[in-house]
Amino acid sequence: MEWEVVIGLEVHVQLATKSKIFSGASTLFGQAPNTQACLVDLGMPGVLPVLNKDVVKMAVRFGMGVDAELASRSVFARKNYFYPDLPKGYQISQFELPIVGRGHIDITLDDGEIKRIGITRAHLEEDAGKSLHEDFHGMTGIDLNRAGTPLLEVVSEPDLRSAKEAVAYLKAIHSLIRYLEISDGNMAEGSMRCDANVSMRPKGQEALGTRAEIKNVNSFRFVEKAINHEIERQIDILESGGEIVQETRLYDSAKNETRSMRSKEEANDYRYFPDPDLLPVVLDDDFFAEVRADLPELPQQKRQRFVQEFELSEYDASILAAHRDIADYFEVVVSASNHPKLAANWVMGELSAMLNKSDIDITQSPIKPNQLGQLIVRITDNTISGKIAKTVFEALWNQEGEVDAIIKEKGLVQMTDSGAIIALIDQVIADNPGQVEAYRSGKDKLFGFFVGQVMKLSKGKANPEQVNELLKKKLSS
């Protein structure tokens, strides 16, 4: 039987506020356990939650970024369940009336096709604490620093049909929240976490199959691996005559497998009811207008501008616009060099390779964008060749100085004197009579040999375009 996978993602985005959603406690990451949980976070008797206004603004910014319906009235509810890291015995969340309704986000598939993925809703909630298993032999420790941290849970429609599509969607969400500056999206620190709902159905069938939820996957690579493993697991069960059980599963990256955690609860198992301590959130037109006026240029808009303004290919524009830090860096390089295509090539090529090799991101690059722009200027004005530019680039990376100083100190100025280049060509021709005869008898591929010899004699400093032009004339005379 031919099977079709159906995937929906629930993405938990930690909002970049300095304080928690209902208290003034700090959200700073990496502090000693239980040092950032105040009486409100701990659910002590007599304390009352107070909604953080910045959390609401960030949720609305996201809703506008995905062209969603925005609720002028939303309500917080208590989601009741018992777990050691949930001190109140309930989680304050939104259920029936979320702040962000139906929206969509576009993803680019491997073949270049644009696919629209529906967003069902995005609702605000507080995070729970964290259970620590590693350092307590036979016991579990509880760190409540994270309790009360503001989350925006983004729920997709079941529109994804492969693990690759799921990763593309997740990357699109990651890019958007970084552009909107509502989260740093740091998956390693838990600022963005993903639950994947995976089910199978016979190809052509409309009804959805029974789904399993893979909980808290924290990297793009693991999301893809976890979903692919779950697809194989479910197909094996179905083709053996078994049935899929609706449940929550955990992905073990060390063993590359999913394991059952618990049977999947339904919404009514949580006994939601409106939180009596929190009034409904009512937003007027002025509030929405204020948030909309502060929206930045979004990834898709930036991509389109890069194509139109800089005449880049769709591929180059999509790579450069995917991450705000890269896009900002690139635009400074273009401004300094006035050469968008070369700027794109260097940012996506040499710079990207060095960043990957050093395992750092572009904000930590030792080469500043105006320096790379100046390097490109020296290529385009023929001061140095593209090949010599790589030597200058390495010196910039090692912070040996500015572009012009490096060129001068290392004696890297390109040879552009036609007379000097002709003298080198004459020497190469005189030293290689056999190859000259062979070339003139029709072995055109030898031309590259002569170019290489001239460049070698010039120690790489001769202008390659002039070498090619003058060499052709000499060999044909």
C-alpha cells in the first residue's frame, strides 16, 4: 500500500521579555536553579498574576507577520494537570479565545515551489519548570527558574507532507521570530521547542489517521530524524496489521528512536476553565495600529527587494534573507562596495565557509561588513585579483589590519602593466616551444596551461583578464 504522511507542528516560542508573563521575575537564561522564581511563579497563597504588556505586543507582532486574524478580545484559562515542575497544579494558557487566530506562512520546497502552510492559532501561555535527572541518583531535581516564562505556542494545520517540509516550516518560523525581534530562537537554550504530530493514511484517503505526538525536539536536524523514524515505525505497524495508538512519544537522539511516554490526553482531560484572577484582554484599533507601525521588513519582503533592487537570483536572495543578521551584514557590504552580486558571492562563499569552520555566527565574524565591502572595491577597481583577494580575506580574518594596509604590506597590488605582462608571456612561449606548436596545431585545451605558467611567473599578481586577452593574441600571431 502507498502511504501519505500527515504532519502538524506545535512550536513553542519563548518571548524575549526581560520579565515573566505574570510576574516581575527575570527571564535571564543560565542562572543557578530556583533563583529566578518569585512567589507568583511558585503559586503561593494570596498572590495575583499581572499580565506583561510586552508579551501581548509580541504576540500581535507575530500575528501580523503571518497575516493572521487578531482577536480584539482574548481570555486566559487554567489548564489543570499535575506534574512536579508545575507548582500551581495548573498552567495559565489560552484555550477557546486565543490572541492570534488563523494565518499562514509560506515555505520553499527543494524544487523551488512555494507552499502555503496554514496556521490554526497562536496562543499565549506560561512555561512550566524543568525536571533535572542527570545529577540526582535515583531522584529528580526541580528547577523552577523557567516557570512563568512567556511562551507563544504556534499551532500549524496538518498541511506538511514530509520531514523536509516540516523542517522548512520550522526554519520559516525561526526566521520570522528573529526578524520580528520577539525571540532569539535559540533552540539549544529552549527558546524555541517543537512538538510534531505525525500520522499516516492510505494515499487518496481524506480522513486523517491516528496521530502520535513527538515531544520537545530541540534542533532542526533532530526534528527531521525524529519524524522520519516515526514514519517508518507507523508504516511497519500498519503493514503488519496493527493499529497506531494515540500517545505522546519522546525522541532519543542517541539511539535515533522514539519511545512512548504516556497515552495522549484530549483537551477535556485538562479541565480548562477561565482564570478567575485575570480579566479578558481587550485590544482596540489604536493598539493594533501602534504595533503595525513598528513592524520591520519581513523575510519574504526582503527577499523580493533583493531580487528587484540588487538583481539577485531567487536562490541567492532567499539564502541571504533567511536570517536577519546575515541580511543586515550583506546590505552593509553592498553599501560599502556598490556591487551586490560580488557581495552575495563573498558572504555566501568565503565568509560562510569560515564561519562554519570556526563554528560561529555572523554577528561574531572578525571581518566587519565594511571591511569586506572595501575588499570587493579593491577587486572591482583592479587593485587586486579575485585570487589575491582570498589572501587579503585571510589576513582580515586574522585581524592583521585594514584592506589597503594589508595589500601594501604584503605587496599584493595586481600587475596591470601590459608591457610587463607581455614580457612574461614571451618568456613562457620561449620556454615551451613544444606546447606552443601543439596548441597552434589545434590542441586548444593547452591554453589553460599557458595561463597558469604566466600567473606562476607573476606570483599570482598579473590581471587574469589581461593575461587571457594578451596571451590569445600572442599565440595566434
